[in-house]
Amino acid sequence: QVQLVESGGGLVQPGGSLRLSCVASGNMFRINDMGWYRQAPGKERESVAVITSGGSTNYADGVKDRFTISRDNARRTVYLQMNSLKLEDTAVYYCNAEIMSTYSYYSRRDYWGQGTQVTVSS
């Protein structure tokens, strides 16, 4: 059973920093793209940052110069370093990963973590 478990959320003042982590566990052949999404109250879930297995990254416009996504393939972990946090960054942050259970391309499946709350408030 594959699981994604996030950690690192919390309460921070505007301008502060947080680092989120997400670890994948269970039986798997390969992890492809990994990413972070967020959902604020009353809003739809949105993509924040994505990183491929090769390390290529993509960011939402509003976080490009403030957030950094990285991954440690050996530890099956993806990180999101969030700096210069703003009130509008307040949301539940979810980890996502496309994971292949076997060498077959058709074995890939999307997994989600349970979410971690990030609250930016003075």
C-alpha cells in the first residue's frame, strides 16, 4: 500500500518561512513527477510546484520567486521550501506523486497525501 505523508506545516507570520516534506512509502517501482498543491477555504485545489524525476521544475506564477521544490529520490521525499510567506499562502498543502507499481507504463497511478495546514497570520 503506497502512502504519502506530509509534515512541516504550521503557523507563521507574514514574511516568514516554512519547509514542507512529503515521504512516499510502500511497494513501488518508480516515482515519476512529484508536486505540491494547495486548497484555500472556498477555493479549488491548485498546483503550486511540480518536479520531475529528472529534477525539472515548474511553479505557479504567484510563488515562483519565493518557493523552491526539490526532491531526494533515494529517500523518496519531496520538499517545498516556502520563503517570504504571504497571507494568501494560507491553505492546506497536499503532496502528489505519480507512482509506478511495476516497470509497465500502465501501472502508474496518482497518489495524494492527507494534507498539512499552513497558516500565515500576524
